[in-house]
Amino acid sequence: MRTVTRPSRTGTWDRFTASDPGLLRLMAGLRTVGAIALTLAVLALLRADISHMVAGSMAAMVATFAVKDKQRREQAVTLVLGLPVALTAMSLGALLNTHVIAGDLFFIALIFAAVYSRRFGDRGMALGLIGFQIYFVSLFVRATFSALPGLCGTLAIAFACSAVVRFGLVVETPERILERLRQAFRARLAQLVSAQIELLDAGPARLEKALEDVRLHTARLHETALMIQGRLDEGTSDSATASLVQRRVADAEIAAERLGVLLLSARSAERADTLTLHLPNAPLPAPGDWLRAQDDVMATLRRDLHALRMLIVRPVTHDRGPAVAHLRNRLLGYRDEENLPRASAAVQDVFRGIGEAARSVLGLRLAVDGPQDESDDTPATTRSREELDAEDVAIAGAEEKEPDDDGPTGLKRPTTRSAVQVSVGSALAIVGGEFLSSQRWYWAVLTCWVVFLNTASTGEILVKGYRRLLGTVLGVVAGVALAGLVGNHTWLAFALVLLFIFAMFYSAPLSYALMSFFVTAMLGLLYTLLNTYSPEVLVLRIAETALGAACGVIAAVLVLPVNTDRRTDELLGTVLSRLGDVTDAAVEQLSGGPALDLLDKARDLDTALDDLRSSTQPLTHPITPLRARRQTVRYLVALLETCAYHARSLAATAELLPYSKTVAVDPRLKRAGRRIADNIGVLVARVEDEGSEGVVETGASLAAMLEADTEGAMRSDRVTSRVLRHLQRLDEGVVGLARPLGVSVSSPDSESSRGRVGS
């Protein structure tokens, strides 16, 4: 019974950690709820009244979620600085309570300062947020000058309780977060392999669902890899270790994604297009019988995929013994063409892909867990270890990355522009809110404030405002029901408040509408505690929320606007430029040029692509009326993801050159990559200037170009088929980008054609 229960529990925990990478949402919820609960307990012992308990719980919440510094020492400094900021905001709120015009002008100035302070990093953002939110608390509890001493004492208790929970009860360190992220990456990698096994076994009726699961888990694995990248500098002991873990995570991600493409190809009548894994609802490739006709090969392939999954999920402490070593050695042997079954080339590629994935798992374990038992290694495993060791030495000697150049200045700086926009929108919200209610006008200001958080274009603000309004309407319905349920039961109300706060933080990264629902339901309970609840108050909240969202959109449209098209064009240009950088550097190294920092270039490309994907959400949202344009944008992003995959794969292959016996330098690749580079340059010019008249060139395949090149000093079979395949797919992907970007395409066999975005 014990042996059955333990794997079940492990699998459940792996699914949970995979759904919440690094347990970031869980820990944020626990930390915030713990700070509020401790504050309420202290205030209850001091026999504080309800208004002070509400103010204390809200202050504890703000003091906890506002602090985003990664190092504990920096968190402590921010928390210490935040208390005087909070005391000042509460004091000014109480003093200006009876001075309407002066209070409104100060509130607008405070809003401008709070948003502008984001330019000073995590600490500036935290202090600005604390100042704004505590001033809002003073309005919520209707602070007066006579009540100020008690409220200031409550703030001090709330900040102290927040510190106790953060540094004593729910302790978080960068190292712990990185370790949990690594566990989440392992769990998501195992989930992706499981989805690939389902893809292998799926019949015609379930093939589309199985492919959709592979797409989903591929995207989740990429998400976790990006999260790990953002935590490496603080979570590792030195830059060399950070680079090593980053390299191994990138290798594992590329190998897993490539394995999915190879499996799809083996199930198809022809080579599967990588775009199929990145474009939602993409048509399925024509089915083939390469696998179905060979039951013995099918069984071996299924067995090896299960073995690969076991190597991923098995703790390194359980790797002792010949059985595990045998599995690892067999899978790694496929890299050296050992024991490949008699099957089609596409099926043999899948076995090679399993070997590459096993190598990436071995590399990740060596990077994170250190040296392991080598007594049962075969020559193939020894060669893989030697390659990994050589890469480790090269990483340790790599140069530090150059710091980025300064960004725009003045009103072009995003923080300055947002500060002006939010201030104007808040002024409109104050005026309009006063007409709706002289007592609750600040709800409109709060909505205007939050719709600007983490947004960069008018479209993003519109979508966020819509989601907040939807969540608020549903939250009002829940608030009405909960008010009747709670009645005069104070501690039941506080317990539900804590539950909703946890749900709010846990759901925030998943759904803004769901988070707004929990916020509104919680506020209904707080109004009940303050004896100011009525259904009319919650209905008024809907009106104030709608007004605040509208004011935010008006300010975004009229004041220093950044429309969605311009924002996406800027990010698209950045993605294409970084795609060109990665491709040029990889081809240069594959052609015999000097070694470059390809991994950092590839991750810069991933980051830019992630920003572009986020910025296009308003264009792909279900409420957008431009259906054809939505499909075009989805196609464009999916095609860019496909190109980025092939560029990352080229970079990973290029970095194997000094150590691999299967990948060799070929100077002719420089010529083959020149067309890709030129075409990317044409696309960048088109995005930056619609009047650009450049033409994307097509022609013979890159493999044919190499065969026809008589100047090459090396035979074409020295270039691995993998390199040629990635170059060919990248070339096709770049040409495919021309149509949605409206760039002319020319080839020796066809006339130029032209298309337009959104047509």
C-alpha cells in the first residue's frame, strides 16, 4: 500500500507544482493572508475597534504585496522605508478629509508620483504603491484628525506583522524560489513527454485533442523556462552557475519541442511543419502509416518514451543501480546510431530525438545536482558526459554580458507617459465620481489606477477595463448573497475576507476578471463589518468601476496615446531584429566563425517574443470585432514562434561544434544564411517604414544551394541534416512572414505578390 500511495502523492504534487511554477502564487497568497491574520490577532488582543481592524488588515495586505525586491535585505529596507511613507499618506488623508479641493489636488499629485516612481525599480514602485493605497485606506475608513494616533499605531502593527510573516513564518529566498521553479520545469517537462506519448497512441478521432495537449504543454514548458531565466541571477551563487543552468534549461526545452515535431512527422505522410505546434487550430498533417505498420517499432518507441519520462521525474538520489543506468545508456546510445530499429528515416529520427532529450536531462541534472555515479556508463554515455563537461568549461570562461543602453527619456519614457495619463484619467474620475457619489468617488479613481498597471497600449487598457468591470459585476452579486449569510458574525466575515484575499492573489496571474470578482466580494464583506453595507453601495461600485475604466480609456486615447498597432509594430521590429541576430551568429559559428554568446541572444529573442505575444492580446481577444485581423495576428505570432524555435535550435547546434563528432563546420553555410539575413532585414525595414520597397527573395532550397556551390572546401554531407532542416524551415518561415506584413516576394519561377496586414 505504501509503494502505491507514494507515487500517487508524488504525481499529485508534480501536477500542482507544474500548475503553479515555483509555487509563486501559493506563497504570495499564504504570505499575504498570514500577515493579515497576524495583524487581526494583535489588534483583537488590543481590543481595537472594527474600523482599526479593517484599516490594519488592508495596510498589512499592502505592506506585503507591494514589496517585490528579490533579496531579503532589500525587502527589509523597502519595508522600513514604507512605514514612514504610509504614516505620511494616512496623516495627509486625515488632515485633508474636510478640504475637498485640496484633498483632490493632493490625490492627483500623489497618483502622478506613485506611477512615476516605477522608473526607480522595485523599491520605487513599492513605495509609490504604498503611498497611494494607504491614502485610499484613509478614504475608505473615513480617517479623521482625532483618530489619527490610533490609525498610525495600527499601521505600525500591520507593517511589523508583515515583516514577521515575511522573514519568520513564510520565508522566501531566491534560492528556494529557483529550486521550486526547477522542480516545476521538471514536472512540466514530464507532462510534455506524457502528452507526446498520448500523441503517439491517439487514434484518428483523438489525434486533434492529443496534438492540442502537446501544444499546451510545450507553451507551459516555455513559460517556466522564461521564469527560471528571470530568477537565475539572484538564485545562483555566481554568474557562471547561472549561465550553466540557463544553458541546460534551454537545451532541455529545445530537445523536448523537437521531439514533439519528430513524433508528429512520424505519424504523418510527410515532414510535419513546426508551425503546427505553434498555431492554435492549425490543420492536422495528412496521416501516414509509417508507425502503424510496424507494431514492434511502435512498442519500442512507447517503451523508450516512458523510460525518458522516468528519467525526468525520478529524483537523482534514486538513480543508483544498474537498471536506471541501463535505461539512460540505451537512450543516449541513440545519439550515436546505436541499436536504431529498422524503420523509416522519420521514425529513426524520433529515436535520435529521444537520445537528444536524454542528453539534455543528463546535462540538467549535472548542472543542478553535481557529479553522479559513472561506474555503469557505456562509451556513448561517456561521450555525452565529455561533451557536457567541455561545454561547462566554455561557459565558465565566457565574458560578462554588456549592459543595455538607456531607454527613451522625457515624455517618451513609459513611466512618465503613464504618470501623466493616469493623473489626467484620475482627475476625470474624481469629477465624474463626485456626481455619482460624494462618499464613494474614490472607487472610480482606484479603477482608473489599476487599469494602467502593467499595460502599455490603449488596447491593453481597454481589455483590462472590460475584465475588471465583468469581475466587479459578478462580485457584486456574490457580495449581496454573502452579506445576508454573514449578518453580524464579525469573525466569520473576517475568515471569508482572508479566504477571498488568498483566492485573489492565487488567481491574479491566471484571470484578471476572477481576481476582480474576489476583490469586490471581499469589499462587500468589509462594508458589512463597517456597518455601511447596502445593495445600493455595491451597485454604486459597478457604476464607479465603469466610470473609472472609461476615464482610463479616455486618458489613454487623448493624452500621449500609444495605440496597439504602434506598440505591436515596435515589438515586432524588436523580435525580427533579434531573430536576425541569433540567426546571423549561429550561421557564423557553424561556418567556422568565432564563438559568440548564442544562448543570451536566443533568450533575448524569447523575451521579445513573449512581450509581443502579450501586446497582441487586445487584437486576439474574443471581443474584438475584426475577426479576419485576429486570425492574421495569430498566424503571424505562430509563425514567429516557429522561426524562433528553429533559430534557437541552430544556436544550440552551433554551440556543440567544439565538442561534437556529428556536427562539423562548413564555410558554405554563410552563403546559405545570407539570404535569410537579407530577407529579415527587408522585413525589419518594412515594419519600421511602411514606405519601404524591399523585396523578399526566394529560390532554390538551401540544400540545393550548397550542392551547387563548387567553392566549398568541404562536402555537403559534412553538414548535418538537422542544420539543413532548421535553416530550410527558417528560410520558409521568414518568407511566410512577408505576406501578412505586406512585403513583395520574388522568385525565379513566379511573379511578385503583395499582401496587407488586416486585409
